[in-house]
Amino acid sequence: MLQAAEVDLKQIVVSNSTFGPNEILQIRAALASDPGNLRVLREAVGDLEDQEGRSPAASARLGVCQYLLGRYTDAVATLRAADGGALTHYYLGKSLLSLDQYADALVAYESAQKAGYNRDDIALAQAEAQRYNGDPEAALATLDALSGAVEQTAEYLYQRSATVSALGGGRKEVVALLERAVEADDNHAGALFGLALQNDRHGNDTQAVELYQRAAKQFPTHVGTLLNLGVLYEDMQHFERAKQCYSRILESYPSHKRARLFFKDADASRDMFYDEEARRRQDRLAQILSVPVTDFELSVRSRNCLQKMGIMTLGDLTETTEQELLSSKNFGETSLVEIRDMLTSKGLELGQFAANKWKEEPVYEDTSMSEDERALLDRPIADLNLSVRARKCMVRLGLTTIGELLRRTGDDLLECKNFGVTSLNEVREKLTSHGMKLRGD
């Protein structure tokens, strides 16, 4: 790989020297090897944008660099006003693909091929656009038509793995293709992302983070790479790193809803701190609350009443009010005083945690529901199209259907790691759109 010191990024961008695939590889290698080169590239692009009377060839150079920076809308506008060469059409297609304009991307690739761009590279780009456009069968046919050395390249292996996955192929085959792609090029952004995603989905967080980090060094960076890496950083309590990931997305997509939502959550979470002394106090209290009432010398009457009421520990007493005790048969003022004194000796009060007493969850009465409403309860939570963080919370809580979700309160969800008020509001909005609410809302 080229070292950053060997490349003068600014000279490549603003000069009138040759600019083609080799120069683009040099820029990418420099960015991957030294994050400081990103600032240099941005400054060089700014200088080129400020040039008066910029030539069509210079516009092609500028458009490609805007694409590498993830400024896809700017790249499209610049490249459409460029020289109309093969390189221009190819990167116009790449930029359009990044903006989800797949049909237009295919037209641009066709123009690049007619202008003489490498046929194998065009075929691989076309296969990607066909797959994203909802036609993985056509993508597979395009890949099958290729032969020779291209079949051993990282890009071919990555596109084939993504296509096999889109067609419902087995995970084993998909992973094998991705691993071969990374062997062919250990900096291939797509293959690194694909492998990271496979590890992420199967709980291999450490391996997923390492692969996402490597993928994030490549430019332009896949939005999914930054989004998923940010979520994993939050799981690790690295909130500033998570914010950096989301900020990079917002640089390219200022209105990206998930990135904005996740950035706010990470920003709010960074102010949280771990109070060791508070944890110890809580542990000591838990130990006291678990002490059995049989450890104390109580009168026979008091012991029998507590047993009949199912009160076994000091914790049970703190969740029981005076009125509840006095309503028990044969439990009088004398027994009440005895219980009070016992709790006072441990720094507790009768009924102090009555509000926390467990209550049986209500059961939805299907008889009062329409067929559509009952069907909604059985639908998977995935149908709500929740954000990544909210979906992860559902997995952690073991919730798979909307009906199971409706049996939870807002407080239940907030207890889940990295699930904040923003995510709770998102869940409530999704349910409200279906005429449903969380328990207790």
C-alpha cells in the first residue's frame, strides 16, 4: 500500500496533471493511512471549488473528490457539468447509487462503458445497482457473465456475497465469499462491512467493532458502517466516539433521521456517570430487604399473620401498608407496634416501598377486539420499522411480537441498556400510528 508521505494530496487535486484510477487509489490509500489527510483533501477540494473558469476536466477531478468525501449531491451536480469522459460517467453512476437513484446510476454506467471505461469494473458496478434496484437475479446473471482474473478480485467476491445474500443464500456461503474478499484486499470497505455485520448479528461484538473500524477508515464510508459502529460504541459507553460516527453521517446526509436521533441519544448519555458509592448503598439495602422475618423474635400471633399474608422478608413488609396489615384477621395494634420496632432496628419503615409492589400484568381480552386488532398483536415487532437501538432493546428483552411489547410499560423499556427517552418516544409514536399504547400509557 502507498504510504501517506508519498502522496501530495493537494497537488493531485488542484494540479493539471493526469487524474485517473491510479490517482484515486492514491487518495484513498492516503486517507486510510492517516486521518489527518482528510483535512488536507477537504482544503484542496475547497480551493478547486473556488477556482474561476474551472475547466471540464477539473470539474471531473472535483466531482470524484466530492464523491470520496461523501458529498454525493455536490458530486452529481459537478460531474454532470464535467468533461463527459469515461471516468466522469463512472463516478456519476457511483454518486447516483449512493443517493439511491439506481436506474439513473445504470444509465451512467452504460455511458461510461461506451466511453471506454474498464468493462469488468462496469459490470461489477451494474450488478450492485441491479441488486439495490430490487433485481438480484439480474445482478447474479451479470456476475456469472464475468470470467478470468476479475473473479478473484475483492470487489467481485463482495458483490457475489451480497447478491447471494439477497437471493436468500446460506450464511456459510456468504461468509466464505466475504472472507475471500478480505484476503484479496484487507481494506475493501464493502467486504469489511459485510463481515462486521455477520459478527454483529451473531453477538460477536469485539470482532464486529474491529471490522467496522477498519471499514470506517475507507472513503467514501458506508453509512451502515458508521451507524452500526456508533451503536456498538454506545454499548461500550464510548459516547464521544459514537457521536463522531453519527456526525460523519450527517456531513453527507444532513437530514438523516436515524443519525440525528442516535446523536441526540449519545450526547445525552455522555453526561451519565457511574456512582460506585450509590451502588454499594443499593447492594447493602438489597441484602437487608432479603432478610427473612423468621430471623426476628416475634409473637406467635404476628408470625402467623405474616405467614398467612405471604410476607416472608423485610422487603415484603416495606411493600405492605399499615392498612393492609390491620385488615388481616387477628392482627391488632400490638402486633403493628412490634413490626414497626423490628423494621426501625434496620432503618426501614412499613410501606416505604409500597409503590414498587409487583402487580400482575393485565391480559388483553381478545373477545373485545376485532380480527384486525388481534392479528396486529401477533405481528412481529420488525413491522414497526424501529431504529437500530430500539430493535436491539426488543431483542435484549426477548420481545418478538407487538402483543408482547404492549404488555411492557415505558419504565420497563427504559431499564434496557442504551434505551433512552428518545427511543421510548419513537416506540410510542409507532404504536400510536396503529392505535395502540404501552401498558400504563
